[in-house]
Amino acid sequence: MSADANRKTVLITGTSSGIGLAAAERLATAGYRVFGTVRREQDAGPLERAGGEPVLMDVTDAESIEAARHVVEQRLDGRPLAGLINNAGIATGGPWELVPLERVRSLFDVNFFGVVAVTKAFLPALRAARARIVMISSISGRLAGPFMGPYASSKFALEAFSDSLRRELAPHGVEIVVIQPGPITTPIWAKAREQASHRLERGVYEAALSEFQRQVERAVQTALPASDVAEEALRALEARRPPTRLLVAHKATLLRLFSFLPDRWMDRLISARWRR
Ligand SMILES: NC(=O)c1ccc[n+]([C@@H]2O[C@H](COP(=O)([O-])OP(=O)(O)OC[C@H]3O[C@@H](n4cnc5c(N)ncnc54)[C@H](OP(=O)(O)O)[C@@H]3O)[C@@H](O)[C@H]2O)c1
């Protein structure tokens, strides 16, 4: 019998860097067999060094997802798939008035439709194994701040998908756990900055956007390490009765309380930050 036969297997999307790579490393260390998806073969090095096995997949490409499903099924060779971590994601921000609709669609293609497509592709195997599905949402899946609209919308959609899926699959023994990280140190910030620099006109939002960028820079400086999210991903897979949502952020208790405030109070709290 091969060494793989006794190990629980998990599939993680987007493991070339950041949270996905950290989760692959943490789960491999904990004894899991980890299939990690990358879009390009040349990006597989860090994952392999972390103990994961690369699988090529672009979550926006149906054929690529189907090919990856086939590869995973073959490598599993009849053994169960114990978990799926939907992590692959991108970030796009900006004022609704200025963000091109095409960019919003591309964002949803990865952060929402990509997650739905991957989950659907692996669902028969996950249901048969009474597996866990972990969604990497965001604090922006709880609170939609100004200039975070497109990203927050994609994560709110992911939250609704997760809630309905959890209720559908509970009778089948499949648990869905949503992880909501606050700012985490990963390359996603640099990638988002790179995209933002291509935006031409800032129009009437110039001053507010400059303040927003200052706030983002502050958030980046105090961001938590990706290993904190990886630890919660392990907990989501292993807890006997996992929480439906895991918030990974500074001042998590305060953030939870915000959910109970009336909208107008939240509006005032947020706008007060801009005046400071
Ligand atoms: N960092 C934060 O502060 C933070 C906070 C809350 C939530 N999150 C969420 O955490 C998740 C991981 O982000 P991260 O911060 O770790 O960023 P990251 O380091 O940029 O990682 C994103 C991963 O997603 C992959 N990806 C992007 N588009 C893809 C596609 N079309 N198909 C397949 N894979 C794709 C990337 O692959 P390539 O290298 O090929 O692009 C990369 O492996 C995202 O869902 C993000 O929204 C992050």
C-alpha cells in the first residue's frame, strides 16, 4: 500500500502564492496529501517545496476545471477527497462610477463563478466522502466599504452561495466553512495596486481615493501573516463541529459587533474615518 493511501486528501485552488500556498504548507505538515492548483507549470515550485502536488487549473476555464477534475480523480484512485479549499481570487477596487464593467465581470469570473464552477465539478466526490468545503471569503464579505464595491460584491455573492450550499448539503454530511480574513500579507495587494495604476481618470473622487489609498497602505503595514489563515483552514477541516464562519482579523470581536449596527450608524462610522 502506498504512503498516500492513509492520508486525507485536500484540494486547494490558487496555491502559487499567499494564503493558498500557506494553507498547502500547513496542511502538508499536518499530514494531509495536498493537491494545489496553479495556472502555470513554472509557478509550481513553491508548492512542491511545501509538500504539495501541483494540478493545473484556471478557475475561469471550464475545460481546465474538467481536466483538473480528471487528474485528481486518477491520482485519488478510488480514495476519498476529504476537502476542497476555494481560495483562488483577485482584488479590484475603485469607485463604481469609474470601474469599467468589464473589470467587474472579470472579478466575478474568478471570485464567484470560478468558485461555483470548481465546487460543482468536485461536488459528487465531496458529497460521497462527506467532505468539508472551505471558502476563502473576506472581511469584505461582511462589510462593503467605499471603493471596495466590486470586490465586496463578489465576496457577498460567495457568502450567499456558501449559506445556501451549507443548507443543501447538511443532510449529506458535508460542512461548508467560510473564512473571512482581514488584511493579510500576500502579493494580492501589489497586484491590485498594479491594476489601479492603470486607471486614468479619478474625477470627483480624487481626494477620497487618495485617503482610501492611505488607509489601504496602513492596513497593509499591520496585516496578519498568511499562516494565520492557514491555521484556521486546518481548524475548518478538522473541528468536529466547525463554526460556519471564521473571522481572521485584528479586533475581530469589534468587527462582529458591527454586524448588529443599523446601516446609518455604520455609514457615519465609515465617513468619520475619512475626516480624520
Ligand atoms: N490578502 C488579503 O488581505 C486577503 C484578505 C481577505 C481575503 N483574501 C482572499 O484570499 C484569497 C487568496 O488571496 P491572496 O491574498 O493569497 O492573494 P495571492 O497571493 O495573489 O493569491 C491568489 C491566488 O489565486 C490564483 N488565481 C488568480 N486568478 C486565478 C484563476 N483565474 N484561476 C486559478 N487561480 C487563480 C493566483 O494564481 P496566479 O499566480 O496564477 O495569478 C494565486 O495563486 C483570495 O480569494 C482573496 O480574495 C485575501
